[in-house]
Amino acid sequence: MPDIDFFEFFRYFLGTVVTIYATVVTLQSLWGWYVWLAGGDKYITLVRRYVIVQGLRLRFKTFWGDVIISLLLCIAFLIMWRLHVLIYRHAL
């Protein structure tokens, strides 16, 4: 009988399903915004210009602080992932 770790199978399966779901929902949302903002109506043109101006006024100090925090969290995740791989190999 094969040695199957059901927790590890569940974790990888759930991670795959959640990643695919989040990607599909994000792409659908971005496509919806693109279609809505690409309209030629007078008011949609005003909204499009407003969104562009607000994007250009973005506070870069606050934004880059969030980017640095996100990068540090990604590095912590990669370190934990690497340690998990080392522990798993050592357990075999």
C-alpha cells in the first residue's frame, strides 16, 4: 500500500484550487473594468480621466512602503517553504 500523506495532498490540492480561483476572479474583474472604462459615453470619459488623474497623484512613499512589506512577506514565505522542503527530505 502506498504511503500517502492526506494532509499534504489536501494542502497542495487546496492551494491549486484557490490559486486558480483567485486568478480567474481577478482577470474577470480587470476585464469588466476595462470594458466599462472603454465606453464612449460622456460620463464614462469623465470617470476614465478621473481614474487616470488619481492614479498619477498616487502617493509613492506610502505605496513603496506597502511594496516593501509585501516583498518582505514573500521572502519570509520562501524561507519557510525552503525549510519545509529540507525538513521533508530529512524525514525520508
